[in-house]
Amino acid sequence: MWSLGEYCKTQLLRQRLEDWSQLPASSRTFLQSLQLPTIHPFCEATKLDEFQVNGIPPMGPMLKEDYHHHMGDVIVTHIYRVLPALMAMGELWLRLFASVIAPLGIAYLIYCEILLVLRGTNSNSNNKAVGTSTKLFSVTILLTVASSVVLLTDTLYILEFGPHYGLVIFVISAVLATRTCKRRQLRWTLQGLLLLKLWTFFLIYDPFVGKISFGDRVEAVQNVTEGLYYHPQNQFIQHLVDAWPVEKRTYSLQLGATVWMPTGDSRTGFPFLLNKDLSPPAYRRLWLETHDHEYVALDIALPEKGHSDKKPLYMVLHGLNGGSNEDYVKEFAHRRIAEGSTVVIMVARGLMDLPVKGWDVFHGARVDDVHMTAKFLQSFTVPKQQTLAAVGYSMGAIILSNYVARSGNDCALDVAVAISGGLDMRFEHHFYRAQRLWHPMLAQKLRDTFLVQKWGERFRARLSSEDLKQSMRAYHVTEIDQHAVAPYNGFDNVTHYYSEMSAMGDIPLGAYQNEASLPEHARIHNVAIPLCVVHALDDPLSTWRTVGANNGLMHPSTLTSQIRSGNLLVLLTKAGGHVGWPLGWLPWIRKWEWMNNAASTFVEAVHQVSQQHTNNRQCVNSGGGKCSSGAGIDTEEDADAATTDEAPSCCDTEETVTVADAEEATTNSLPSVDEIESTDSDTQNEEGQRIHETKETSDDGSSEVGTTDQVHVDEPPLGATEQVEADDQEGLKEEPLSEPVETVESNAH
């Protein structure tokens, strides 16, 4: 049973280990200036009695399982808590290695066919002499064909290799397997093959359209290509894009992406399995009181040479059920303090070992704690003109995007990067692939640690018996949200919860396809600082449809161009997985380098552009965040005015020229608003037209970067990564881009 006394003992021990006397003077000065307690205030003698509130159950495990009515209920619940996770793990491992098993299995079957031909095929004894035991041989055949079915039908494999590769592998494996089974008279194996073929037909035939289709029709990536999407009329954003090195935001094989991880499943799972044994930085923990008199922990990592207000100050939001002990968070902190920046990880209320005295434990729709933390840090960065940057991962990215959109001009940050999160989590509600493959393991851990062990009695007190039973039987996270998180925290249902959690959750789902423009009062219009959303199209946990769509208002080119402030950037990579993006043949060496450096170089670009404008501080909005040339714009007319020389913005430093002029100019400039609006928006949405950077390849294989006004993107353009390397070798200086959407195709197969 959890007790405050035992918890406070661990806090006192931690306080003794955190010796500030050995820190550089600048670090000590910074920590002391924060004037925050180093031990949880609940542990103070005067507040021990305040922690236990009458009517609120104590922290600790669930003491009773009175939601069970009979022994049958108990048995069913235990089956649900164990079996889905085991089944998901087995299927996931098959999908992880299908690209290896299928070709190797085919090679083995061909080898067996050759041996049979060489030895003769009339003798049953000769047939039995080839290979190993009949059972093992049957398993090999079925596993080979099952792996080929995965390559043919799995959405992520189709995204990576296309449909034809899986089709060829399936046909070859099915023909060889059938031929071998008939020769060896493996009748049961033949029946298994027949079931696999019928299952394959069921998977590829789409009854809604009456034709064959490969992969999930809903999740298929069709009219979206990887690249950086942004609004060029916000000139501050244009300048920072120019300052953000292309190679730092391009994930491709040419730039070191791990070759032997073919899909988002492997790019997600293997980094978490391999990137282990990373020691945490020397955190100094301080406690910040929230508006409702709870506390969040600030785990602060300081540079070895001391705190510097000349470098960006980072605020990090971790993932679901995580904290400062997450490996990718520790890796980010190590990299940033090595560069001289201070990193502050906000440990969300009730997570890790944080106690909560009231009912309000962690949930993903709460942004008040983030705002209070950012406001508190802002009070120290603004007087010194220091950049305050926030980086969020997974659930932390969702919360960060939601906070930036909801707070508008009152946002206390200067720049934000949301990695593997989402802008509208309602699309996650029906992401069945993730719910079947990944969620069972996540739901098991979340249920056991969060619902049962830490807040068991509080959930039991607030939930109905039926909701409690269903949450104990939940096999994916959405079911836990539906039966536990949403009702416990007063949301109408899981859709209401996901709407409140999302930066774009106030937009009716029907509007994405049926409306010509984003609703006037959508909160995403209020984004007042540069917000970069980084997402992989092969993310197996958070569907790419939470940040984009093949057409309509959610198409990233349409989305970024219609937001009035123009402060939203969407960086899509074809590969990367969920909080993954591994690099090199030995990815555990470079760990999460690409992901964490992409975030920091974006922040550095904002910092650099801000410093270049000597009158930039005239652009500080009422909340402390930089205006980015578009903050606080309320109408389309204001948005147009903000891009002209008459707009009183320090971010407008270049003349706006026409697209025709841009074609003839030797230096890049921005297209005019009138010409941007003259494009056919319907064609842009449906056919994927967008202005972008592409590579022109000559017959001899040489390439050079060229710019085109509007490119009809039926197929992804060739990548620009080879040109980046060529430019580096020749010492060429990259000219700024003038397109509203920049596409960098990696061809990472």
C-alpha cells in the first residue's frame, strides 16, 4: 500500500544526492532564481495532514474486485488481460520479420525442388529424404506463405515496397508450396494453404468498391508525399525554413536511415528494444504548484559548463505513462546539454512517482499544467531575450499542439515541436491496425500500472461497475479511454475526450470533406508561434491521418495554407515509425539522433532568424511568444495585409513578388497572395497539386535542384537528398526556397 511517509523518505534521499555545491556558478544562480522547493511540499511537516482529503480514496492499488458478479466473470477478465497481448505479440513478430521469412522460405522451397529434380521424383523415399521432418517442413511452408500474405496485404509494407512486390512474392510462394505439398502428399498442409488463400482473398477484395485493393483502403497514402509543408505568406516562417538545413529534416537511406528496418513496425519496436542502458543526465528536481494546488515535477538537466541564457531553454513533454526516465527523453537531454542548453522535463501530474491528493489525475486533454510551467519559465527567458522552446513526444506532442492552439496569443512559448503526436485524435478512434497489433501490450501496462496499482481505489469509486469491468477487459488503449479515462474525468464519451484533446478537435469531422475552408473559429487558427508537427507516414501507433489526408481540408498543403496565422508547419517523412527514425546499420549507436536533432535544428533556426532581426522584440505578443509575422490575424483580409510592406511587422523584410518574377529571378522570393489564391483549390486537393522543391534528373544520372511553380503530384517526385550531398561536396550555398510546400523525397525502400 502506498504511503506518503515512505514516499517522502525517498524524496529526502534524492534531495541529499542532488548536490548543488558542485555546479557551476551560473547553474546554481539559475536554480536559485527559480525559487522552487527541492522536495515535494506535501512532505513538509505542516502539509502532511493536507494530503489526505476527506471523501477521496487514498493512492494505491485497487483493494476489491467487486465488479465481478461470479466466477465466470473472473475467468473472462483474466483471459482478456492476457490473451490479446500474447496474440498481438505473435502477429507483430510475424509482421516484423515477414520481409525476411518470405524470401528465405521461397529460396528453401526452390532448393528442395532442385534436389527433387536431381534425385528423381518417382520414389516416395526420395521425396521424404529431402529436407527435415514432415512437421517442421509443413510449418516452414505455412510460415513462408503467411509471410508473403503479410507482404501482399499489410499497409506499411505496401507503402514501403508497393503492391507488386508482395503480389509476386505471394504467387511464387503459393505455387511452390502447393507443388511441394502435392509431391510430398502433405494433405493437412494443403488444407492450411487453402485457408491462407481464402483469407488472402478476403483481405484484398474490397466489397465497398467491388474490386481488388491492397492494404487498408482508409489508411492508404495516395495523394500525399513526404516533405515540409508550410505557408509562404508568413515571411518569418519562410526565413526560418530557409535557415533550417534540408539534411536535418530529411530522413532517407542516402542520409543514413537504417536499411534493415523495412516498415514502421520495426522502426518503432527495435529502437525501444536496442537503445537501452542510457544513463540519465544529472537531473535536479524542483516542484511547481498548479492552479488547483497539485504539483508537477521539473527535472532539470544543466550543461557541464553551466547554464547559459544565450542558448535556447528547452521544455520537454514526455509520452503516455512516461516521464524523465524515458530513453528518448534522456537522449534528447544529453544532446542538448552538450550543446550548452538547459533542458526542463515537465513530469505530468500523477505520472512516474508523483502523488496527487485530489481526484484530478493525468489525462491527455489537460493543458493548464503545461501553460503554468511555460508561463513560469517565460518569466525568466523574456527579460534576457532567451528562446523558450517546447518539444513533445507522442502524448506529450498531442498535449503540446493542443496547448499552442488553445492558448493563441497567450502562449508562453517561442517555438514548439510536436513529434509523433497528432492534430485530430478522433481519427485514432478507428485505427484498427494499431489497436490489434500494438495497443494490447500498451493497454496491459497502462491498466496494470495506472488504473489498478496507482489509482485503483479512485477509479473504483468513480466508475460504474460495468465501466470498471470493461476497462479491466480492455485490449486496446481506446477502450481504456472509453470505459475509464473519459467517464472518470467527466467527458461525455471517448469522442468528446479525443475532441478536447486535439488541436483541431473542434472542427466537425464532416467539414474536412464537405467544406471549402476551415471553420472561421477553429482553434487551430490561433497558433501564434512556429509549431512544427513531425510525423512519419508509416507510424504504426498514431495514424498519419491525425495530421493529414489524401484530399480535403486535412491535406497538409491545404491545411497549412488555410490557417490564418500561417504558423503551422507539417514535416512528413515516408519512413520513421513512432518516436523512431533509426539511423545506421547499428542504430543503437546513434539512437534517436535524427528525431532529436530535427527538433533542435528547427528551434535553432527560429532562434537564429529571431536574432537576425534587430527589431524582432517589437513582434513579441501579449503572451510572450514571437508573432512570427502572422500571430493574432483575425480575417483573411488581415492575413493578406500582414504579408505586405504596409504591415507593421518586423518579420516582413522582403518584398512580395509574383510567381512569374520568381521564375526569372536569380534569388528566390515569395509568390504573391493573389497568384496563390488563383490556383484551383479543388484540383489541388484532389490531385495533389502543390508548389514544392523537386529534383530534375538528367539521362546520365546527374541531378540538380530546380523549382517549379505548380507540380501535379500523381507520383512522388524524386528526392533531393543526393543534391544535398552534392552541394556539400562542392561547397555550394543553398538558396532560400520560395515555395509554400517543399517536398524532399527519400525513396527509402
